[in-house]
Amino acid sequence: MSRFEKIVLKTLRAPTYPLRVCAVEDVADHYRRIRFAGPELLAAEETPPAFWIRLWIPADGEEYQRAYTVTDVRRDDGTFACEFALHEGEGVASEWARRAEPGQTLRATVYGSKRFAVPAPAPEGYLLVGDPCSLPAINDILRALPEPVPAKVFLLEDHDRLPVAGGDVRWCGSPEEVLAAVRDLGPLPGWHAWVATESALTRQVRGLAQDALGVRKQDVTSQGYWTRGRAMGRARR
Ligand SMILES: Cc1cc2nc3c(=O)[nH]c(=O)nc-3n(C[C@H](O)[C@H](O)[C@H](O)COP(=O)(O)OP(=O)(O)OC[C@H]3O[C@@H](n4cnc5c(N)ncnc54)[C@H](O)[C@@H]3O)c2cc1C
């Protein structure tokens, strides 16, 4: 059984909740914020920064699983938002988000989201590397960082320069620019690195953080958020 099949089997047993679209907002030309009503999900789950869910996206009579970050949680009215980067390519999730309207329903499975917490004592600083699709998580992490922990944020630019919740921000026009900018930081002893962008770039930045910046292995958190030229996590249910 492949690793992918094992994950699918586990997610089949993981809790799944109904969601209803209650508002759609165009934050920028290629970025949509969709507010979901999900009172059952919020009653059952904690939602720390960078918490994510597996949305089941209907397309062509099937359902495809895609990961999205839960942000702007309003427990009083049982709603939260997901922010969708409307990327190039034939993505079912991106296409669904382009057409989403209030009243539509979806299901979301919760499985595999790790808990983000600032370690105690707090690190010397935070290096956050991402792109528009990890920006909701980065913004929530920035909001959760205690003062006066410094944060350096490197974002791979896609279409839009979106609002960033804090830190020393640099938008980069290419993966090469991201790598050069990270390398140029020099040693960052005692820092924590959080990296979530295209899979190959994520691996490269992780390697650089450890080898060029001297961030300890256990202080690097990284996850590929999408893979160039390939659909991410197709599954049918
Ligand atoms: C833990 C986690 C949390 C995530 N949270 C968010 C979030 O909050 N908001 C968000 O927008 N995304 C988020 N993502 C990324 C999102 O799941 C992927 O971008 C996913 O591939 C989108 O599915 P799709 O059906 O649109 O495209 P797919 O069918 O997966 O891919 C189709 C094509 O589009 C390309 N593609 C996919 N994503 C991107 C992209 N971001 N930029 C450029 N090209 C792309 C692929 O290379 C492929 O060629 C998250 C991913 C993970 C793992």
C-alpha cells in the first residue's frame, strides 16, 4: 500500500464536517477570501495558527481533496475564512473558488494538521518563507508571535502583493531570488524557520536554513504546499 493510499484510508476515518459558503470577497485580482459557516467543525476542533483542513472539492462528478488554511475564526457565529490563491493551471480548487457563491456547500476533513506553538523560551527570531497560498498561515503566525521576537518574511510573488501582518517583508520575483535572499541572511543562531511554498523550493530553503544559516534541524518546520506541474493530493470519496 502506498503512502498516499494510507493517508486516504486514514482520512476516510477522520472527522468530516459540513461547510456552507456564507460570503465571498475578492481581496485582489487573483485572491479570494471565502467565509464558511462550519459550526460543527469549530465546536469540535481547536484552530491554532496555520491550522488546515482537507476540503472536498466537487468536479466532474468526483470529489478532490485539497488543503486550505483556516483563518479569521469567529467562534461566536460559527464561521471562519479560507483564502484561495487563484493560480494559473487547471486546479479544481482554484476553479471552484473562482465560481464560489454564498449558499454552496462542501465537506471538510480534519486530519494531519500539526499544532503551531511558539516554543518557550521564544526563539531569537522567526524566518518565514512562503507565497500567496501560505500567506494565511504566515499572517496568523505573525499575529501569534510574542513581542519583541523579530520576524523576517520572504514571499514568492505570484500576481498580487497581498497584505502581510508584520515582520520585515521582502517579495521575491523568482525561486532563485528567494534562495539568494535567504542565503544572504548569514548565520541566524537560535532562530526558528517556518517554510511552506512550492515543494522543490521548500526542500531547498529547508536545506539552506540548516546548512547556510545554522538553524537547528528541530527548529525548522517545513511543508510543500503545492507541486509545480502536478495536482496536489487527488482523492475520491
Ligand atoms: C497544509 C496546506 C495548507 C494550504 N493552505 C492554502 C491556503 O490557505 N490557500 C491556498 O490558496 N492554498 C493553500 N494550500 C495550497 C493548495 O492546497 C494547493 O495550491 C493546491 O494544489 C490547490 O489545488 P488546485 O486544485 O487548485 O490545483 P491542483 O489540481 O493541485 O494543481 C493544478 C496545477 O496548478 C498548479 N498549482 C497548484 N497550486 C498552485 C499555486 N499555489 N501556485 C501556482 N500554481 C499552482 C500545479 O502545479 C498544477 O500544475 C495549502 C496546502 C497545504 C499542504
